[in-house]
Amino acid sequence: MWIDVCSSEEIRKKKKVVAKHEDFNILVIFHNEQFFAFDNECVHKKRELHTGMIFKEKFVCPGHQWAFDLSTGWESVKEQGQPVYTCREVDGVVQLDLSSVRVATSA
């Protein structure tokens, strides 16, 4: 199920946007001309990820610095996966597929 998140222009400017839809709370990130989407609640201590940052092509949780691969959500030190979603851009709008959630179980 695809939902509109925001305009492409908005996320290119802000770099991060939180999409809330019913029970979903998803962080959408724009980095290196690509869109990435994570469940906004960290699998480790349930902290919200949106105040984190990108470092060395990973998204770093603000709570305990777990570093999740942008594409897969995999955290290689702790060997856990953060739920990720598929994003796309259609006619200047960033969309998120709520049914596409996946969690990596290895690198």
C-alpha cells in the first residue's frame, strides 16, 4: 500500500521526514540522491531514530549509536536488523510502500 510522504523538494531540503499513517511511524531519508525508509523506533531501546544522523553511509541511532546500513537496515556490530521500507519518487512526490517492510537477518 503506497502512501504519499511529502514533495521531493521538501525532503531534498530537509534530508529527513517522519511519515505517520495510522499505526505507522516511519523515517524517510534522502541521501546521495536516494530515498531510504526505516521504522522510526530503534529495535534496540525503542528510541525514535529521526534525531539521528548519517555517518559513513549508515544511519546512526541517537540513543546508543547503533549504525544501520541505509539499504538493508542491518547493524553489523550487534547483528540485528532495523525494519526498512521501499520508497519511490513519482511526479515530484515521495511515496512509501507500507506493505514492503523487511528486516535483515544477516549482512
